Amino acid sequence: MWGELHEEKEIIISLCKTMEAGKANRLFRELGAELHYDVYDFPAASYESWQSESLLHVTLFCNGKEVDAQDNFNGISLAFPFAVRPSSDQQKALNLISQVIAKFNGVATYQEQEYSVSLVQTDWDSCNDFLLKEWGEEPGSQSLAIMIAENYA
């Protein structure tokens, strides 16, 4: 069993008011999200076979309960698949997260602290450092993806 591999990093966005599904669909699509039946994600521009095809995974909530894309909601979780995307995608993800926060007029947190790009990037740089020093791996590498698969086998 491997230790901490930093598989995913989550940003929580709380909305001031409930967002209707139709308007949300337009806003997500304007930002480049794709709808896959009942969930959104933001596709990565390119990827290797062992990397995530998504830059960000989207989960919607209404009053703390997970809902589908066809439902109204007042909370958004954006998850960056940290370990299975190259570190060169981190700034792209942070830019996109900031755009989602602004577009939906939300208030965001990261690890229960007020969201800021510098706060998150500082943490992510620490995770990059940990993966290199502890495991000799960098985010997005094939061997790190194998280690993650072994962790869940």
C-alpha cells in the first residue's frame, strides 16, 4: 500500500442564491464545460492514456445534498485530479476555477480556508515537492498513475 498520493484537490463554491439548471448549463458551457448526461466536467486539452481526460470534475449540491445537472443547486465542488494531470495544468485549473467563481458569483473555500489562487498554488507546490521527494514522481506521470491504481486494488 502506498501512502498519500494527492489524487485530487477540491474547491468548494457556495452560491448566494439557488441557481436554475438551465441558466447554469449556459454558464458552464460558456466556460467550456461538457455535460455527460447528468454531470459536468471541463475536458483537458490533451492527455496521455494514463492521465485524466478532465481538467476539472464538477459536482453540484443543493442544501448539502448532491444533485444532477438537471436540478437547481446552490453549491459547486470543483475537483482537480492533481496526481493524474501534469503540473503544467495547475495554473490552467486555477484560472478556470477563478472564472467559475466569478461567473456563478460564488464564495469559494479550499481546505476550509477562503480561496485564493496563491493559497492553493502554495499548497499544490508543497504537494508537488512531496511527490518528488517521497516517491520520486511528478503529477501526471505514468508510474504515479500505476501507484494510485495499486492503492485501490
